[in-house]
Amino acid sequence: MTELLKICALADLSDTEPTRVVSDSFPPLAVYRLADGIFITDDTCTHGNASLAEGYLEGDVIECPFHGGAFDIRTGEPTAFPCAEALRTYVAILRDGFIYIDSESLA
Ligand code: FES
């Protein structure tokens, strides 16, 4: 059965840096607040065990802090070597000041 999983409060997000969210209910996530919306990706780089929330956000690209690989946070597609595998992305659902993802997106 599908359910909404609360990720964080909108007010907890920075306009300039990703926010790392950890829970027993989903993998570590990186949440990004851009001018045109909220975007959510897995926080762990697909190239290694780096937290992307500790990386460098430039527009809609997140650069990994370990080896300089990068991803488009809207699509999850890698944009810079050595990242080759896409990052998982999730649809952010905004309700009453909180951000959720659909549990089916974890399947
Ligand atoms: S761990 Fe992210 S680029 Fe290597």
C-alpha cells in the first residue's frame, strides 16, 4: 500500500546547500531547494561512499566531494567523470509546509 513518507520541513531547507536526511524508512537522501522547486536524490554517490549533501551545488548540478564527479539533480544523470551510473531521484510532494515522497518510489 502506498503512503507518504515525511522527509523534512520546507523551512529546514537552505536555498544554497543541499540538506541530508537520514531515516530508517528510506535510504539517505539529499534534498535541494531551487528557485523552481524541491528536488530529492539519493545522498550516496553512485561512484563511492560519499555524501552528496556535502558536495558543491552549482545551479542544478551537484558535484561529489570525493572525486569531482557530478549529477543533474533533476534527472539523476551523471554529468561529470568518474560518475557513470545515474543517481536515483524522487518526486517531492509538498503539503502543509512539509516535504514527502511516495513510498512506492522506493520500490
Ligand atoms: S565517490 Fe563520488 S565521484 Fe567518487
